[in-house]
Amino acid sequence: MRIRDILTIVSLATACLLNPIPAGAGKPSGGGGSAIKVEELVKPAGSRDAYAADINDNGTVAVGAAYWDATWDYRNNYYAVRWTRASTADPWVAEDLRLKFPPNADTRAYLVNDAGTIVLLSYNTPYHLVMTSTGDVIDLGAGTVNDLSNNDTMIGYRSSSESVPLFWASPSSQPEELPLLDSVHGASASVFQGPNVIGWAEDATGRWAVRWVNNAGSWSVHRIALLPPGTSGPGGMNSAGRLSLGLYEPSSVQYGWDHRPALWDPPYDQPPVKLPTLSGTSGSVGAVLEDGTVVGVVTASSKTVRNWLPVIWPTPTSLVRLPLLSGAKYGGTNRVNAYRQIAGAVVFVEGWATVDHAVIWTLP
């Protein structure tokens, strides 16, 4: 099922990917009125499927990947795509990025900023790459980037016996290791929150949601809350401290996805609140907007985790399905920009096959 890899990106954002950047205050850069707007990003010429993984804060550049059948020059696979428009009133134009990279490099774009910098993942290597606004390509090796700021700083982690949290002052700089809670447990930097960094770190007591703070060039790590056992995330956090989490519930689904979407509010002295779902009880959460809205997906059926529905939770007790394109059956959310725009895809069922269409949702 080629929605894929949408689950791969959702997982990235949730562990990560998914997460997504917490949205800040500001006027929406597309759409108007009170309705949620969905717009399709046209597929690059010759491609069969496409999904959007991120949209910059200006609302003028989106990135993701598209699936092409095999040719003499390329094998069948997903490859990076960039969509651009001059302003939010203009139509999107798709750009096939295959020629920017070696043949058969399955580079899928998943982060973009206002400067035009793009972060990509190559499953073949598996390495992460950065393409700067001038088109230069930088190989990050095995370091994983979870978030990219508009200042071209990056955060993420490096895998070893224990995960090591990293900060890049620029795409071309060597990463700096962020401090740990202790010397024998790992950590990962997940998402920027203004000048600070949100992520998780472990010590002998368990896994903590943490914040790294930079003071005069020196980083320090601060505990936010001890996460319940089996929790995934945090997927996102807004400035009020609302965390989005996945709660481990092995009985919630028969076929593999075992986390229930939840949120947790300060002072974190009560259990996390399980968010409402639809036919199934499983789901994944990402960004937490400044008004407290949580973005994510839920399973469309209690008997499968292959079909997802894109949703938001405006409150802890309310769920709103994001609109799909006419005829689409399913979909998934990825990252969110500062103006309440969500990158993702919707899925059409065509006989025994599924086809993904890249979309951008704009919240009112």
C-alpha cells in the first residue's frame, strides 16, 4: 500500500515525525472563513502517487515525494518532490528533484524552511541529506534530522548503543551533542520551540519529556515531566505546555498498531487524557497548535491499521475529520507550519490498488 510510506513519515514525525513543528500564532496563509480548506498538490509529470511531508511557514514551498514506475534511468520508487508558488493566491507548481541527486537515490524530502533549505532521507543508504537554497547537497551521514528552523539550524539524534541528541548550527557544520540527563542513558531532540528544543531523555527513573535551553552558547537540559511507561513521543508541544503522546495499549488493535492518541497538560500530575477516536481506538499524534488543537491520524477500522483518517482534536473531548478530496477514502497528516497549514495525503481506492494524492489542509 503506497500510502506508505505516509506511515513512515508519520512515524518519523511522531517519534519524531511524523513530529511536526508546533504552530505559532498568526493569520492563516491560505483559505478564509470558518471551513477547513483542502487543496491538492498536482503530481509531477509521469508520477503515479504523491504525498506532502512539510510546508514552509510562508505557505509557498511544500516538499514530499512521488512514486514513479521504472524507466531506463530510474527504478520504480519514491523520489523527492518540491512544490512552489509565488504567493498563497497562486497555483502550486510541481518540481521533480530526481536530477539533483545520483540515479536511483531514493531521496524523499520531509523538511523545508522559509530559506528554501530541504532535508531528505535516503532509504538506500540510509543517510540524511540537506539541499540548500542554492542547490548544494550536503551528506549528513547517519545523523537523523528531526526538525529544521528558519535559521537553518537543525536538531535530531545519532544512533548508537544509546541515542545521542544533536544540534547543527548550520547544515554544513558538524553536529554538537546536547547534554544528557545522565551518562548512561540516551535522548533525542525532536522539535524546536522558539529558541529552545523539546524532546525526550532517559535516566534511571524512566523516560522524560525534556527541554534544552541555550544560554550564551551553552546548552542545558531540563526535565518537563516523567512520561508514563510505554509512552511514545512527545509528538508535539505548544508554548502552554500541552504535550501530544501515544499511550501503549496492546489490546487496542489486533493488527500491530498499539498506541492510543493522548494529550497531557501541565502540571502533569494527572494521567494523560485519551483522545476520542472513530471505528478503531488506535492513532498517532503530532503537532500541538498554539490554541491547543492536536493534529494526527486515527484508524478507520478496528480490524486493520492500513487505512488511516486525518483528524484534529480541537479539545480533549472533540474530534474533527479533515476533509478529503472528492472520492478519496483515507489519508494521513504530516507536518504543520506556523499558519495552521497541514501537509499530508489522501488515498483513492482504484480496484485492488490505492493511489495517494498530496494535499495541504488549511485550518480557519
